[in-house]
Amino acid sequence: MAPKKISRKELLAQTDEFITLTDRVARFILAHQKWFLTGLVIVLVAAVAVMGWRSYRDRQARLAFRAYDQALALVPKAKDLGSEAADQQMKAALVALAGVRQGYPNSTPGRLVLLDLGALYYHMGRYDEAKEAYQTFLKKLGSGEKDLRPLVLNSLAYIHEAQNDPAGAAALWEEITQGPVELLKAEAWYNLGRAYTALNQPDKARKAYQQLIDRFPDSPNLPLARTKLAQLSG
């Protein structure tokens, strides 16, 4: 049986579902316009706050990098080290670098400056302060900065060695050799040989030198490692 045809007049008289829904929404908004206006204000305030925070963050980043560059410019050149003027310049650089650290602790320069502080403190023989700077940097190491870890561990190991603590140095160099990053592994094996020799552990020293010889035939320390191994074996 064919469906009954609907005339144009009857069709226009029917209620449109979309129009009905729109009408309901409009009526609801009118009935609750105070609530809607409050919500709109909240959204606008949040948007302005986000934009303001981004602007502030970008401005802080620019200021941090500028302060970082200015502080690094104060560090004396290697050829000038040892003079009284260089000592004064070094102290000024340390103050400026510490200012970057304190003023912008959550910025990239605020973290990287710890490496500079560690290196300068080490150069000045202020080993505890150098160690603190490097250890703080390790705690803030990002997931994409794993290549920096062996560099910092290596620096910390040299600090332990300078403080007559070969055991502490050996533990850090061992960590480098067992880590996932190949950077500095050859140097770490060579340094381990030296540290274990100082600890009077010739078996571990021989093993370290042998690891360097077997795994890193292009290492510049290879001739020395062979000489040290021969001495330990002889």
C-alpha cells in the first residue's frame, strides 16, 4: 500500500526537530543567562591568564638567556688564568652565574649554569661546591638529556679523585661503563684502571685496562693501557 502523501500545507505545519531543539536551548540560556554569563567570564579570564602566563614565561626565558650570556662573558680566558685580574673576574663570574641560578631556577639556563658553576668551582679547588652543583644538575636531568649524564658523572669522579677518594671515583666510572650511553666509556675504563691501582686491586685494574684494549682499539689511551697492563701483569 503506497504511503499517504502529505500536502505542502501539512508539511509546513509540522514541527521541525532542529528548530525545536534550538528554541529549547535559547529558552534555557535566557532562563539561566546569569549562570551562562558567569561561565563566559570565567572562560575569558582563564584564556587571558593562559596568554599572560605564556607571555611571562617567554619573557622570563629571554631574560634568563640574556643573564646567562652576560655571566659567561665574565669568565676569564684560559690564557689569562693565574693573574690577579683573572681571579677578580672569576669571582665576578661566579656571582653572576649564581644569580642566574637563583633568579631563574626553572629555566634552561638556570639548570645549565650548574655545569658552569661545577667546572669553575673545580678549577678553583672548591671541590665540595663543585660536587654540589653537579649533583643538583643530575637530579634535574631531563629525559632527553641522557647524553649529559656520563659527562657529569665523569666530572664528579675527577672531583672524588682530587679529594683522595679513589673508591668514590671508581664507583662513578663503573656507572659510566655500565650505562646505556657509549660516550666516555673508553676514558672511564682507562680511569678505572688507574683508580683500582690506587686502591691496590690489581685484578680489577687489569680487567679495566683489558676492557679498553678489547673494546676501543682506536682509543688514544690504548698505548698507555697496554703499558699499564704489562706492568700489572709483570
